[in-house]
Amino acid sequence: EVMLIPTRPRLFSVCRNEDLKEMLESSKESLKLEAMKRIVGLIAKGKNASELFPAVVKNVASKNIELKKLVYVYLVRYAEEQQDLALLSISTFQRALKDPNQFIRASALRVLSSIRVPIIVPIMMLAIKEAAADLSPYVRKTSAHAIQKLFSLDADQKEQLIEVIEKLLKDKSTLVAGSVVMAFEEVCPDRIDLIHKNYRKLCNLLVDVEEWGQVVIISMLTRYARTQFTSPWKEVRGQSGEVMKAFYESDSEEKKGHTEEKPYIMDPDHRLLLRNTKPLLQSRNTAVVMSVAQLYWHLAPKHEVSIVTKSLVRLLRSHREVQYIVLQNIATMSIQRKGMFEPFMKSFYVRSTDATHIKTLKLEILTNLANEANISTILREFQTYVKSQDKAFAAATIQAIGRCATNISEVTDTCLNGLVLLLSNRDETVVAESVVVIKKLLQTQPTQHSEIIKHMAKLFDNITVPMARASILWLIGEYCERVPKIAPDVLRKMAKSFTAEEDIVKLQTVNLAAKLYLTNSKQTKLLTQYILNLGKYDQNYDIRDRTRFIRQLIVPSEKSGALNKYARRILLAPKPAPVLESSFKDRDRFQLGTLSHSLNSKATGYQELSDWPAVAPDQSVRNVEIIEASGSDSEEESSESEKTSSDSGKSSSGSEQSSSESELEQKKKKKTKKVPQKKSKPTAADRYSEIPAVCWSLRVTTSSFGPVKTYELLHHMTGKGLAAKYHFPRQPCLYQPSMVAVQVILSNSSDHSLEEIHIGDRSPASLSIHCFNTIERLEPEASVTVSMGIDFSDSTQAANFQLCTKEDQFSVSIQPAVGELLMPSSMTEQDFCKEQGKLQGMNETSATITMETANASSQAISKQVLSVANVGVVSSSQNNFSRFAGRTVSSGALVLVSLELKESSTALLTINTEKTVMASMLLRDIKQALTQA
Amino acid sequence: MIHSLFLVNASGDIFLEKHWKSVVSRSVCDYFFEAQERATEPENVPPVIPTPHHYLISVLRHRIYFVAVIQSEVPPLFVIEFLHRVVDTFQDYFGVCTEAAIKDNVVVVYELLEEMLDNGFPLATESNILKELIKPPTILRTMVNTITGSTNVGEQLPTGQLSVVPWRRTGVKYTNNEAYFDVVEEIDAIIDKSGSTITAEIQGVIDACVKLTGMPDLTLSFMNPRLLDDVSFHPCVRFKRWEAERILSFIPPDGNFRLLSYHVSSQNLVAIPVYVKHNITFREGSSQGRFDLTLGPKQTMGKAVESVLVSSQLPRGVLNANLNPSQGTYTFDPVTKLLSWDVGKINPQKLPSLKGTMSLQAGASKPDENPTINIQFKIQQMAISGLKVNRLDMYGEKYKPFKGIKYMTKAGNLCQFRLH
């Protein structure tokens, strides 16, 4: 019952807002929903419902999806006006952005980005960045839309948004492509460089993109292509005739002459675009068809453009508004390329049911298409149009006939005669228009036409339309010498009716009088004087001025002087004929299919289509490296290693942000280099892949144990300001598996910048080192971390090399601890025992040690052992046993460490490996670590 | 792209507005009203109108203007096509697209518009997807919703957005699996006084109603595909297959959709299935005119010509008409001078005729022309071009669907006889 009361219209209108508020605050979902529906109804009607904001915004977190959606509608509409209150809802959206349902994430982003409140710009930015990396393409699409919203809210975010656009442009989803290109067009249409790498992908995706996206992408690619490819029109422009000849006569001689000029070869990418857009001519979406048509018009070789004709003509069967736009574009095209549309001439015949603007456009096109061959058909068609009941259209047809008559000289006389016949038409507008057009035609035809003028003079009394009367008067005046008898008589009649005429007729009467006065003053002197006197006192000042001027010019007096002599030459000078041309003549300055073209004026945000470049820019920018399938694995691995290395970097030296960044760069380089190397050295690769995947995670854990020791490589006193430290990051070396990874931290403690830091000579000469890339410049106080790889060949012999700057060379050496020459190996306890069994006798080294009590627990033991050696922990079922396994980096020999706890802190330490030298050194190191506190 | 949308009725009232970006005052429509006033007919309002700060792009359907407000350069066809899509969607949802229907369903309209555009850029326009997001209103559902408080809005993201066939929803289930295809051809022609054809063309469409379970993959082949000169497809049709084999291969959307539009090449002569005999005379000085019109069938292969409707715009001088139809009914509107005659079916044995007198304005000069006559008609079970479907096959699903095909020919927007 309660629900129904407010639906009564009277009550509803009286206390609308109070009721709605009450309903929104009620606990019943259905009431809230009903209230929201009414509020949306108010918004739809354009009524103000902003008062209800506090009550509505409370429901933003509702569980009911429809209610929630309606609240969203409301929020988007009023948030701008109620910014403070709108902020209350933000946290709800932030939460929803993390929702597992992609639909909710997307809609939260849609609404959040539609709330035009400047204060939430950073939140929006963050949300967009996150959504752009979302797994759901639908959410990514929404983020592309949000980019534009944020940009229009705060243009200062441009740079950051471009980064997101750049990322999304790489997206391979057809769902995203259209939207991100739209964002690109809105935010940074001039950043054509972002397109290069994505060009081929966009071309290939195009057919599968949704229709609206296709329009946007095609229009962007049109602009792109005009900046990147050379013109395919050159041969046609220069000497079309010659080219045609070469085409038909396959004589070798003729061809030779041509090959001297550089033949045009279309860029394959240019062809790709044309080829991939062509099927879209068959789209049901008229906007898509039009955009392909304009692409061909602006980009295709001239002889290929005509494939779009049929599709454009097809669009003429669509809705009236579609016809209007398509006809406008055909009108522009048909001026330059009659041949394209001539076979379809009949499609442009006017139907009586067409709207006036459609009729006018069809007339325009028919006129453009007229030539000697088809003019008779067209004129016959025009004849029926003249009889149309739509008089404005009939008048336009007469104009069109006039244009045909001037353009095609063969039919000028026929047209003229036809128009003269129309002078006896019952309809005034038809007659008037005919007079005006005849006037223009006679001007262009300097032959004998006194008959027509006489005929018109006869009709003069019956014509009332001022423009037509004025035109006849002008004609008689201009050619008064050809109709010497009639002209004075017309003037006589005009003198009688002068005061009752319209202004334009009066002006032409004055003109006629003046011209007759100069040529036939005997008969017309008095009449002229009379008309000039009437004009002198006319109400219109233009007519008074003109009269005064004409009198001074033609009537000799003592004041008038020299001008008088030239009166005849001034008034009766031969006048250039008016040019009758299409109103679409200069429309081709606009890109076809655009709003600007439709309006014939530059619309806001119109992007000029650039001219073809004379020389094509570098084609290779569009090349994309193909990422190998195996690349993805290594990418993952190295991203892991990045984490660990930066961790260790921090803990060891607290190196600055800049250093770790450059480190990342180094890593990236490594990544790309690693893949080919894997291929070139199959043996290494085999061994590499032998290591089970689990060991990797093990390694991560081990290396995070304990502080990593950093050693000095070069003191700044000896290094003249250049200081270097190094440590072992304990990750597999990316350059070569047999190398040990070393990170070197270079810092500049001098007061000037150091340049070209690199590695010079090394000893022993056979020592294989992977050097870091030369550091071009190191500023004072700055430091940089670089990675290198050294193959120590499983020996602790120091690697000596020279660290060079531009000016100096410093000999340095890296002496590895034996534990660093290992890498962890994961194995089960059984495997460990089995392997240990194989490495008995000579290969076993053992010692009984007395441990520091603090080290007695198995955890402490692990920590100590791992700090000394880069080995992996082998999970043990026996409490009193600790086992560790590793391999030497260079040769991959197994190194097994086991520790058996005995009573009172004594333990038996055993090392099994074929590398006995390493074993004794390792034994010593571990013993030392465990016996010390 | 599209900033705002205003719906304007025939009397020039804005009855709905929707904004996708910041709000544009409805006063921007004043420029539209000016143009509307200048236009003699509702159809004559220019589709693109520039104003100082915005551009108005409008379409007129069902006597409602859909006026979109644009702020910067955009392909006008993009907007026009979209607006028509909106109208189609409304029609699909409410059965009719009238002011009353829109006002009654204003919430659904708003929800639809919200989903169809995001920030002025089309988001979801496929009917299959929209229907999953927002259920079309039915009387039953409206009642249930009022009682239970449940909603029209779907809770899941339509699966189509993410699948490879974005036009088809997943999980379609029917107990009766059926696929119907309607081949509908329209003739557009202009015939001159002597009965010879000035221009004639046939365009056709294949509309489908497919209710099949699962993900069926259909192929449709024609006996004479060469007849089709120019085609445009629903996005579901595989273009390459058509190019190579002239076979329509597609995974259909669920429900009603237009599979194909085509144009029959103009080399084939088009026979107009009706002819007109006429004798309309006005005499100078007389206030009477004679009107005599007879229709007859021509080359219909024995099929009946039905639903014939004749309309003609008589000259302005005609005050009234006093006519006598041999069958059907006629009306004459003295204001618009529009004569229309609902003939019905043409019986070849007894040809329908309309005879009588017209009274003319006293003293007015004789109208100098004969009017043009527009004719509407339908012929069932025949495609005038002779296009024939060969077979329909289904792959990808195991059941046997029921398949049906229907042919029809009708007059297009214009089948015009010029009597002058």
C-alpha cells in the first residue's frame, strides 16, 4: 500500500522530494529501487534532482545490482555539482576495483572515471594504470575509455596517460584495440611514433575488431599512412597518357624508356592496409563502409579507388540521413572522378519522396556526371524535375541545366532553347529562375542572341519576381545595341512603374537608363532625366547614391571633367562571364567522411591529412622482433632474480635508487642476450635444464639467508676517486652458466665526473670474463651497480683485470671464497645418500668439530653453512643430521656437505666431492664458521 | 564522441535527455528547433547542424528526432549509424519505438543508453549482449519484479564480450531447434508515362530467426549465387568463404538478425509485377477534372499481388475528389492533397479501378502536370530476382534442427509511376 500512494500523480508532484527521500531511507530494497527509478525518470526529463544527493549516495554500496546501477547513473549526473558529497562514494569504488568479478571492476572504473571531480585525479590515475594491466580485456577496454575521461578532466596528466596508451596499444585483444586508438586520437594524435610497432598488428586485427573500433582505427591509419608512405599517384599525375601507352603496348623499347624513371613500388605495409580493409566494404555498418571508402580515396592508387563505388551506391538504400552524408561525399568525389560513378547514374535519379536536401545533392551529382555522351539522358530526366511540385527543387534543376549548358558546349543551344520555353511556364519561381540562368548563359555566349532578349522583353510585363525583372533589365541594358527598338520602350514602361518597383529593379532601371543615354541619347535623354529625378528622391539611400553617381558620370557639366569622357568605357565594358561551378568544388580540402567535409568548414579538433612525404621515412620502424616461445620462461626467471638481487643489493651496501635502476637496465640487456646463447651452446643448455625447477625456489630462500659479504675491489684513494666493491649475488650467471655472477658497485667519490668506466686487460689471458657495458659517465657522489660474469674454472685463483676510466687504469683482482664457486642443487635425502655412496674414499673429507653452543640447532647450522657456501639444504628426516648439496659452477661436479651432531656440541663434518682441493678449503671455511660465534 | 542525446517529438518538445560527459544545456536544441521551423516537411531538417559550440547530428524515426550533441570532429555517419542502432534496439525491446513506449520504459531506456555508450564511445550494441545485461520488459516480468523486488539487470558480464563470437551468447538451450530464413526482395522503380521503365533495381535481404541450442555452425548455399551483385553481411559471416566459394558460413547470433543484404545486378532486366492504366485530365476553364486509374498484374508467375496500396500527391489546385473504387477504400486529404487507395488483392479477372471526378479551385489555372503515383504491394512465395536457396547445413551440434525458408517480394520505398 505504502508503495502505491506516491504513484498517484497529484501527490507525487506536490511532495516529490520528501517522499523520495523517505523511500530511499527506508529499509526495504523494493522501495529504494522504486525511488531510484523515479529519480532516473526525473533526470531523463531534465528536472533537477540534485537535492536528493545525500540520500542517494548512501545506497552506492547496495547489494542489489539494479539499484546500484541506478545510483551510478545518478552519481555520474550530479557528482560534478556536489563534489564534497561525491567523495563519500569513492572508497566504495576503490573497493570494487579489486572485486574478483570483472564486470564489477569494469563498472566501478567506468563510474569512478565519470565522476568529474578534480580532487580524485590521482585515484583515477592509479585505477587506470591498474586496470590497464588487468587480465580481463573488458576491464582493459574500460581503462582505455577512462583515459579520455581523465584527460578531459585534467590535461596535465597527459604524459602519464600516454604511457598507459603506449602499453595498451600493444594489447592483442580485439576488444581493446578500438578503444585505445580512440584514446590515442583524443590524447596524443601527433605521437605517430607510438603506432609504428603496432601498425601491422592493427592491420591484421582489423577485421575482427568490433565495428565502431574499425571506424576509429581506419581513420587513424589513413592519417598514419599519409605520413609514412610515398604517393602511389605519381605516375598518373605526371604523364598519364604515357603510362597508359606503356601498359597497352608491351614493346620492349617503350618499356626501356620508362625504367629510367624510378618505378613506383608500393611499400608492402601500404599494400597490407589496403588489402585488409577491403573486405570491410561488405560491412553492414555504413560508417565502416564510408571509412574504407575514404581510405581508398586518400591512399589507394587511382585505378583501385573505383572498387568502393558499388558499396557507396549501396549505402544510398539506407536511411535518409545516411544517404545525405554519402551523397555529399559522392558529390565531392564525382567532381574529380566522373568515371567512378557514371555507370551508376540512375541511382542518383530523384524520387518524389526524397527530402529536399537529398534531391539537391542528387541534382548536384547528376550535373557533375554530365558529359557529351549522357547529357541527353540527363536533360530528359531534368525535364521531369522542372515539373516537380517542389518549386524550390524545380528552381535548383534550372540552375543545374544552366551548369550543364556552360560545361558542355554541344548542348548550350538546346539548353538555352529549353530554358526559353520555360519562360512561358505558369509558375513564377520557375520563370524567374530561368531568367536568371538565361542571363548567365547569354553572358557566356557572345553569339547572336537578340531573339531571346526580344522574347524576354515581351514576357517582361508578366513577370513579377524582382530578381527576374532585374535580370531582364540588366540584359537589355547590356545588349541594348542589339535590340535598339525594344530597349527604349522598356525604359518608357519602367519610368511609369519606377516608384512601385523593388529596390533591385530600381537599380537596374537606373543602369538601363544610363546605358541607353550613352548609346541612344536622342530617344532616351528625357526618359533618363526623369528616372534620375525620381531616383534622387527615393527613400532608399543606395538608390539616391547610385542616381547621383550616374548623373555625374553620364551628364556632361562643367564640374564633371575628365571622367565624363570615359563613361562609356566604364559602363559598357565587356564583362567576364560568371563561372557556374559546383558548390562541392573545394570540398576536397577536407578528408572525406569527416564532419568538416559535411559542413564545409573546419570543425573543432579536425586533423589535417598531411601530404605524402617525398621520400618515405624509415620502413624498419614497423618491424617487430619476434619473441621466441622459450623467452617467456627465462623472462620469468630473470624477473625473479631481479627481486633477489635488488634485495641483496640493499642489504649489502644500501646503494641508491639510481643504481638499482641501472641495474634493472643491465638485467634487461641480459635477458635479451641470454636466449641466443642458449641456442649456440647446446651442452650448456642441456646441463642448465637438468637442474630441476624446484631448486630455483630453494636458491631464492638460501640467498636471502644472512648478510651477503661485500669485498673491496678498489679503494677510492688508489682509484683517484673511483671506488669499487663487489659481492656475489649467488644467482646463476645469465651470460654463461659456467660463470659466477659478480656484482660490482662503482662509486665516484671525487669532485669531478668520471667517464668511460670499463674493463681493460685481464690476467691470466685465458680468463674468461663477461664485462659490464662501458659506463659513459659517473657523476660525483653517484654510484652504479653493474653485473659481470667470471669463469673461475672451479679454482680460487684470483681473477685479475684492469678497471679503466678515460684517464686511468687500475689493476684489481677478485678472489672468490670457495663457497661462492658453488650453486645449490636440490635433491632428496635418498638421492643424497646414494650420491654420497658413490663419492667415498679419496673423495671424502671429514673432520670432527666442536661447535659454539649458539650454533647447535639445525637452523643455526644451516644459516652458518649457507653464509659460507652457496649450497642448498636437503630436507632431513633425522634430527641430528644436516645435509647440504651443491654443484661447482664451472664443471658441475657435485659437492655434498653433511654434518652429524654428536653429544656436547661436537659434530662430524663430512664433505664428499671429486674436487678434493675445494673440499678441504670448504671444510676449513665451514669449520671456522661453526666454531666461531 | 557523442556528448549528449535529446529526444524531440513532432511538436518540438524534448521528452528525454541523457548526457555521457558533462551536462550540455538543453538550450542547445534551440538551433535544432530553428532548423525544424525552416523545414517545410519534418524530413527536410538537415541531419547535421552546426552551432557556435557544438554540432547537432540527428535522425528522424517514427516521428521522433534523436538529436546527438557532438563537440568535435567525428565521422557523421558514425553518429548516424549509432542513433539508428539505438532506435532498432528500442524497437527490439519495446516492440514499437514511440514517445509513449519510451516514456513508459524510461528506466530501461536509461539503462540501455548507459550500456550502449561509455564516455560517448559505443560499448555494447549487439542485441544478444544487451539482452543479457538488461532483460527486455514483459508484462509478466514487470509484475513479478514489482512483487518480488527483483531486477531487470543481469548480474554477470555477458559472456559474449569475451568469447570469440561476440555476437552470440553462450549456454543457449531450446527444446525445439529451429532456423527460419526469410528472403525478402524489394523493387525500386521509376516508370514513365508510356509504361517503360526508367530505372529499376532489386535489393534483397535475408532475415533469419535462429533458435538453435549450443554453438551451431551453419552454411547456406544458393542455386544461383551469381545473381548477387553486391552484398553486405552480418559480422558473423565468414567473408573469405564467401569470396572463395560463394557460400554463407557462419555461427549465428541467437534470435532475430539480418544475415545478408544484397543487390541484384542491374544486367538482369527487372519486370515490374504491376502495371497502371491511367487517364487523368484537367480542362482549361472548367472546375472539374476526370480521374481514371486501373491496375493490373504482370509477370507474377501465377502468384497473387496482395496488400496493394496506391498513393498520389494531387496538384495543389485540386479541392476535393469524388471517386468510386471498384474494390477497397480510398481517402483524400484536402489539406495535404494526398490521395491514398487501399486496394487489397488484385484479381486478374476483375481489375481494380478508381474512377470519378476532382473538383478544382474556381478561377485557378489548369494544373499543368499529372501527378506521380506510388504503389506498394506484396507477393508471397516468390523472389522476383529468381534467387533460390540450395541448402542449409549445420555442423558442430548433433541434433537435427527444423529448417524453414520463405520468399517474398514487395515494393520498396519507391515504385513510382510518373504520369507526366
